Amino acid sequence: MKLLREYEPTGVRRFNGSYLQRNDAVNRAYSKLGHRYSLINFNCEHFANWVQFGRLESSQVTTGFVILASAVFLKLIATDE
């Protein structure tokens, strides 16, 4: 596989599940092949969670938005004085 010749995996998240669940995970992975990458809407964590759990979510993106919202809120409070 060309991808593995160019990149070396640094870790693999173990999949816990039955044969049917593993088969569903493979089908979910295939369903997103060719999907355009987006830092906010579809990054590598979104893909991994989609394959593993069937949920398109990224805790990294959520954390980033919380930090950004907090910074904006603090800036608004600081400029109000």
C-alpha cells in the first residue's frame, strides 16, 4: 500500500467489538474515503471516532472552541471596565 510506504503509523487504537461490529467499522471507513479534510468539520480525530464509534466528533475541536469562546468572553469583560 502506497500510504504505508510514505507514512509510518505511530499508534493504532485497538478496536473492541464482534466480527459484525468490525465489519461495520470497515464499511464506515470506506464510506468516508475521499471525503475532503477540514480542520473544523472533518479531521483525523473525526474520522477515527467515526470508524470506531459511528460518531463524527472531535474533542480537540470542541476544546479549541471552548478556549476561543472563553478568550473572547474575557476580552469583552476586560474592555468593559
